Amino acid sequence: MTSKPPELNDKSEITISIVWLLQILVIVSVATWGYATVMEKIDNNYDETKSLRSNQNSYVFPDIRKLEEQVIDLQKQVLIIQTDLRYQKENIGK
């Protein structure tokens, strides 16, 4: 008495309750929707990061250079005003 393993062919049948079938469908649907949502967020973050990096090279750095030049010019003007003020105080003191 040896039991032979069940054969799987195109005439094989399986019975499953409707409740189990609906649960499986819901689980697969929710998993698919969740995967699509996560992938969409990842793609959006990637596009936003790429956009920020391209904007960083073209907009941020020139603005920083302009600001640095303005700071240097203002520092020069402050030194000139301080020198003039010191000179005026010396002249008033005489």
C-alpha cells in the first residue's frame, strides 16, 4: 500500500470558500495599491531631489557669489567711514 502523490494536470480541481477568495483578493489589492503608492512617493522624491540639485548649481551659487561681493564692498565702505570718523574726531579734538 503505497500512496502515490497527487497529480497536477489541467483537470485538477480545487475548492475554496467565497470568503477566503474575497480575503485573498482584498489582500492582493491592498498590497498592490500600497506598493504603487510607495513607488510613486519614491519617484516624486527622486524627481524633487534631482530638481533641487540642478537648481542648486544654477541659482544658489551665483547668488552666494553676489552676496559675498556685496559683503566685501560693504566692509570696505565701513572701513572708509570708520577712518573718516576717526579723522573727524581727531580734528575736533585739536
